[in-house]
Amino acid sequence: MIMNMLSNERYCGDAILQKSVTIDCIEKKRKKNTGEAPMYYVQNNHPAIIDRVTFNKVQEELARRKTKTPGSAKSSITSTGKYSRYALTDVLICGNCGTRYRRVTWSRNGVKRIVWRCISRLDYGKKYCSDSPTIMEDKLQQAIVRAVNKFNEQDNATYKALMKATISEALGLDGDSEEVDMLERKIEALNNKMLALVNESVISGEGIEAHESEFMTLSQETELLKQRIAAIQESAARDDGEQNRLEQIQAIIAERESKCMEYDDSIVRQMVECIKVYPGGRLEIIFGGGYLVEETV
């Protein structure tokens, strides 16, 4: 029902005619039009409830989330991007088989423990993933806290720039030159991934078509980042509330620094791109812009 509301063009004043067709004139049975008759898109057909800019942004976000593929065909987790109940669900990936991890509750003798396990290992045993470790949630969170602090110590300038950029985005505020710089780094990282795929296709002889879906995902992510940069640059000249915005961001940064030893889901959602789990409990924690920190659990 919610998906229908978000994608219904009638909310922005438009209408698609002949979405369904009559298949039996006597019984007046109708079915979804899948090519049996032409459909017509009419703009400004009636007064809009939602402005067109907001509606189009929602369609872009729905398209972005669809590019997030589930980790297992048998028992898939969310495919809607970074909007799961637990932040780690969207970023924790098995370094052995490439499948996502799932949060699991173990109960023994009345004692409950929270662990994270590879979905492929849970669904199929050792058939496709023979050596993925099970990680205790508290140990994992402690490792992430250490990695965040290590990132801050090793490259404070990049850490602060990433934090400012992600906080601005989360608050729905216009960004600044530091965010533009961070977004450009992300675009460069995506372009490098695309180039690596091309080289891999040439070496393996599979052809670029074998990686078509990956190319599409990278291309869509790059386009979204470019749109964000354009929006920032467009609004830079008319940003009258810059001082208030900076004060708001600085207050959040100060609060986070005062709790630097506490795990925070919001930091993971905003700053961590991916966490790869390898045998032996070794972690590769990749932050926005491609900055990598290694940790162990």
C-alpha cells in the first residue's frame, strides 16, 4: 500500500490512461494492461497533492533502492538500501562468499546471545560458504568503535569532512565545499570500480555484458552523487543560513566526540560503506570515500 502511494503519479497531478483493459465485455472483467492496448501519460491532469520535484526525488530514491540486491535467494533480507532495522544489516558482508550477514539470537539454558552470521551459511550450511565466522554483536560493535576512532586519529581532516558531509545530508541541509570534495572522491572511487570491471571482463574474456547489472548500479550511484554536487553548487550562492547550519553540525560532532567510546547505529548508517568479514574474525571497515581500516573481533 505504501509503495503504491509513493509511486502513484496521480499525487503529483498526472494520470496514466488505460492502465487496465477489458477482457470480457459481457462480464466486464478487466486486467492489467501488459501491452494489449496503448497507454497515455497525461501531465497536469488534475490539481496536485505533492509538488513534482518531491515526487521525482522519491522515484529516484525508489530506483536507487532497487539496485540493492538481496544476499540470498532462499531467504533474502531487505533490498531497500540503508533503511533496515539494524544498520549493520546493510553493510556487513562475508569476505568468503560475498553474501550479507544476518542478526541471529542464540538461546541456550535460558541465556540469550546476539550474533551475526553469513546468510549463505545459515541457509545452505557449508555448501557455498565453508569458512565464514560467527561474530558476537558486542565484540563487533567494539571493533567498529575502535575503527572509527582509528580513522579519526590517522586522518582527522578526511574524517571531519566525511562526518560534516553525512550529517548535512542526514539533516537535509545544503552542503559545502568539503562535502563536494568528499562526493567527488566517491565518484572517483566508483569510476575506478567501473574501470576494474572493464579490465576484469577483458582478461576473463566474458565480455562487458556479463557485468551489465554491476555497471548499471555503479552508473546510477555516480549519477546520484553528481546530482547532489549540482544541488550544492546551485544553492551555495543563496545560502543565507550558513552560520546556523554550521553551528548545528558542530553541535552534533561535539556530542559524538564526547561519546567516542559508544557504538552508534547512526554513525554506521552515515559513514560506513561496507564491512567485510574474513575467517579468523578479521574485519575490513570501509568508510565513505574508500578509506579502509582493519580490525579484529
